[in-house]
Amino acid sequence: MEHRPQILSTAPLPAALAEKIHSAGLDLHVYEAIAIEFPEDAALRQQVSETTHASGNMIFTSSNAVTAVARMSGSGHPKDWNIFCLEGKTSETVRTYWPHLTISATAPDSRALAQLIISAAPQSCTFFCGGSRMDTLPALLASAGISVKEIIVYHTLKRPSKLDFQPDAALFFSPSAIESMQQDNDLSAIPELICIGQSTAAAFGAALQQQVHIAASASKESVVETLIQLYKKHP
């Protein structure tokens, strides 16, 4: 029997993308490496509500942060925000909740987004983020003299599990998913590691970079397309 490459996804995929993988001759296994928790905190809800009614420069590097802010702001809609955010799912979610707002700049990863914000030279920004956010963006902004107010609006919970099969390739959508999977598995044994962006790829460290492939854009669609093109070149 012909071997069908075994693909690990560390997050659920839309049915259309799962079918696309199957149609390409690949077998998909989904292990949810992380879960997202939205805190129910009255003080946090009040802080987000007050920010919603203020003007300013707002930063989002995760669609989860956008969803959390939209949920906590309730019926209130921000009217005077300049938004800096990542491309792909994050910017799409911003446009879904707040189509009337201006997205001043988008970038494929946090480092590139920080450089665009520095070029825009705001005096201050508000960064809506998760509790496990990376230091890259706030550190770069602080070094450029830009004041950053961080508001943590969600938490990432790791869900480590031991794989019961040997993947030929794996799809990763966040640094936290990599950390979770590394707890019980040797990721160096997976020949192809496909990531949604530079920040996720960097979480593998230097030792695994030869196995890493970065999607052209920050979306699940692009990650799956990278996977399929990889197997077209090297079946």
C-alpha cells in the first residue's frame, strides 16, 4: 500500500482546508496544542470599555485579542482608533468587528509591525495582547521612545499531549503551540515544520531552522497552501 504522508495540525482547520489536504493525498491529524481563555473580570471589562471611548493608536498581533476586546466592549464601538495589526486573520477580524475604523498599517510579523509603528512616530500606543505575548514588539517600541500601555485580554493555556503517530509534517500557528507540543514530543523528528509567521518559526530555535517553512501570509489558508506546494515539489 502506498504511504500517505501523515500531517499534524496543532489547531483545528476549517472543513474546506481539511478536505484540501486530504485531496492532495495527505492524511490529517488534529491535536489542539493550546486553548484560549477569555477572562471574566469586571475591572478589565471596565478598562476596555473606557479605552473603547478614547482616541488613540491601538495594536493587535492576534485575532484572539480583537475578539476579546470586541466582546468586552459590548455595544460600544470605538470611533477614533488608528489600528496597527498583523496581516491575515488578525486584520480580517478587525475588519469584521470594526469596518468603520482605519487600519494604519499591517505587517506579517511583530518585528515588521514594530518598524512600521516607529516610522509613524506616535507618542504612545495601547497594545491589546495575551498573557503569553512575546517581547519583540513592546521592546522595539520602548527602545524608540514610544510609550506602550499593555492590556492583557486573553490567556493561552497549553494542552500538551503525546503523539501516537509519527508526523511527516506539522502545522504550527503560534509559539505557544510549539512550546506545548515540545513538552511530550521530539519535534526534531518531524522532517517538515510549517509555520504561520516569523515569530512562530523563531520559537523553534536555531537547531531546527533547516526543517522550518514559513507561510507567505499569516493565515491558515497560506499555511495549508505551503504544505501542499511542499509535497508537490517533494512528494
